[in-house]
Amino acid sequence: GAAKALCEAGCRVTLLDGLPDPTGAEPYLTPTGKPFEAGTRGFWKDYPNVEDLVRELGLPEDEIFTEFTPSSFYSPDGLEAVAPVFSSSAFPELPSPLGQVFATFDNFKRLPVQDRVTMAGLLYAMIDFTRDKSTFEAYDRMTAHELFIRMGLSKRLVDDFVRPTLLVGLFKPPEELSAAVVMELLYYYALAHQTSFDVRWIKNKSIAEMIINPLANKLTEEYDITVKGGALVQELFLEDGKVTGLRFKDFKSGGNEVLVQDLDAAVLALGAKGMKAVVGNSPALAASAPELSKAAALGGIDVVATRIWLDKYIPTDTPANVFSRFEALRGAGGTFFMLDQLQPDHDALWGGSTPQGSVLACDFYNGGAIATLSDEDIIKVLMEDLLPEAVPAFRDANVVDSYVQRYYGAVSWFSPGSFPSRPPLETSVPNLVCAGDWVRMGDREHGAKGLCQERAYVCGLQAANALAAKGALGSGSLSEHPVIPIREDEPQVELGRQVNKGVMDLLGSVGLASPWVR
């Protein structure tokens, strides 16, 4: 996003990325020549800027994305719930959250109604947690687990549905997550509108090949941009309080160190792991931007991504599926996607060899314990302890090929109390900005929340816009890239927030604080 906006603002851009090919021109292949992608990411209903990018690139949506699909939740007891496609349901769209309640009444297979209704306790938190800055930070200091107890959610609702949802949505259990970020996630993906949870997937190949590569081609053909893969930034240099250069290691040339000088501005699109490495090696930056030192101290989450090729096709109720409450997960969240149901080109899924059966992408989030197992044992856990317990037909299938990759500390962890330490979009260094889904966007905040491709892309656009607005790109680069907001909040939500704020402000004026947060 930042590279696109900077190019369109007339800048000469150099993009440095640790990936061997950040443009998506060269697909990531396993040692046996089959395609692989680091995790399976969905595209939700409220991704207006990503959808606008696809249209701008002239890519037909029906060739890039699948239809919106339902998802199934499985536990050791069997099917627990099915998340429907609300936008194609015969059920009429009602004000949120009534529509979600009535449209999913029959979709929970085991969770009793008396447990489901306790979710109503979160409705007050939904209208309260953004009341003002201090209230948001109070929710941020609280764990989601504590919030659920205070708001009266039943233990079974949390254990059977909410916990597995958070493990695959924010990659941590509720006791390790900020209550504020959990509320952001639940609101953005589930509570804002009846259709908010509708999700679709990439229809062919990978996101890098289908979206990133056309964007990279457009930028390289039309603008002055240099893309260098296999490049790890080691240090940023400052003079007179501004970034003026950097040093990176070029692994494509044998690990040689390269200096880049005379920079006008820089964008740090780094996670916690990358931030720790760059700030830790940049003493001038650490001294000038203490907020980045705080960000570098935050943790990341381990993820394990696998792909399995089977000798027969296995039918499932839905192509996207979530594991819940299995001991074999070792505390991780788990998903499995039937790629042969999502992607029609089975020859491509098999790397050009003769297709024999289903192809699965199975991912583990908060997967540090799973990652300690050998590749063979991880596949064994899936084929013996997880997949056949969810769908018994997997017992009749054999593994033809498999591939496992581990990504340590690769994903942002929204831990309790972490909000003030997350990197700001605009730093103390006037020509240095940050981009990514964990970045605090300040006055440029967007409605897309959590671990979210839409938020990451928008934050990149806004990082470039911030540089343009403060004149860091020169007088000829003042135009800002347009950013599309998500759908407006529904009237009943706005009214609830206004009433709650009025009541809480009145109570505060007489010295009474919120009984829920502090």
C-alpha cells in the first residue's frame, strides 16, 4: 500500500523485503515442485480498499475470489457450529445484532440456547469500549477472559465457541489478549452488520500471484520503483533528527552489506520481530524515537503452516473449517481448508502432476508447542488426531505428499496493555512512518481492525499520505491516495454509544467511575 501511494505521489521508491521475491512473480514451491502459501487468508465483506485495488488493476473479481463460503467448527464431539453466508441467505437482513441471532439460531449444533444468550453481555461493551481514549485504554489493559467474566458470558460459550474463534482470529486465547482489541475484532467481523462475517478466499494460485504480482507489474511499468527481494534492513541512519540512509544485507549477492543514502523519507512495514532487529541495531533511531523501542519490546506469535496432498477426494460440508477443543492442538488454534473445493484448477494445486485427491491447507496459530514436533509428527497429528475426528472420511485417505513451514514470532500479538506500545503511524522522526496491521493510526484510524489484510493495506496508504501531508516528499508530492471507509455504524449502535456516553459522563461528573473497567 505504501509503495503504491508513494509511486503515485511521484516519488522514486525502493522497496526492500526479506522475501526472495516480494512481487509474487515466482511462486513459492515445495521441494517436490508443488505450490505452497504461508497461511490461508480470507477476504471479508468489509474489505472496500482491497476490492477497489482489484478493480483498479482490471482483475475480474470472479476470477480472483471464490464465492462467499460458510465455515464449520469441529470439536472432539463432532460438528459444533456452522457460520453461514448471511448475504446469500433467504433470511432478511435485520438490525445488528438481531439479524445474526435469528439467522444463526439453527447453526449451533450443540451449544444450548441458555449459553448462547449470555453473549448479550458483550453488547454493552460494544457501545462502551470506544467511549473515549481513557476508556479504550482501560479495556486494553484488561484481558478478554476477564471481560467475558464481568459481562456474564457462560464458560461453555467461551470454551466451545469464543475461544476457538479468537485462536484463529487473533491467534491467542482470551486470557492472553487485550479486551479492547477483541471487542474491535468481534465488532468489525461479526457485530457491526448482519453480513460482516461473510468471507471468501483466493480462487487460483496464491494472493501473491493473483493480486500482489499484477500490482507490482503496474508499479514497475508505470513508475520509478526498484524492488529488492532477499534484502534485510540492518540499520537506519539519522542526521539532524531525520532518516537519511540505511544499511541492508543483500542475501541475493551472498549476504553483502549495502548502503542506501540521501533518503527523503522511509516507511517501516515491520512486525514486532523485524522492529526488534532494526531498532536494536539503530542506536540513533532508538534514541530519537523511544516509541519504536517500546514497539520492539512487544512479542509475536508462532504460526505453523502445512499443505497435504491426499490419494482420494474427501467431501466436507464446508471448504473452510476450524478445530475446537482438541487436546492434540497443544493450545493452538487450528484450521483446515479444502483447497480442491476452493480452487478449480486441480492441476495447478498438484504442481502439474496428475491430481489424485484432495489438497488441504492446515494452519496452526499460537503454534509454538506444535512447532516443536517434527514435520512427520505434525502431519501425523493432523491425519490421525484431528482431521478424522472432524470428518471421519479422512480415515480412508493416505498422504501422497506434505510440506510444513514454521514462522516464529511472525504475527502481531495484541497482548493486554500493549496498545500504548504499538508503533504509531507517525513517529517522532518527521520523515519516518510505520505501516502494518498492528500500527496505531491516530487521526487516520480506519474501521478495519485486528489481523486484517484490509487494515494492513490501508495503513500503508495512510503512511504514505502522512508523509505527503507533512511535506516530507517535497512540494511536488502533496497529493494523498484516497482511502475508502468501511460501512457506517448502524443507527442503533450510534444511539447506544451516545446514550451510554451521556450517562457515563454524568456519573463521572459526580465522582462515580465505570463498574466494568478501571
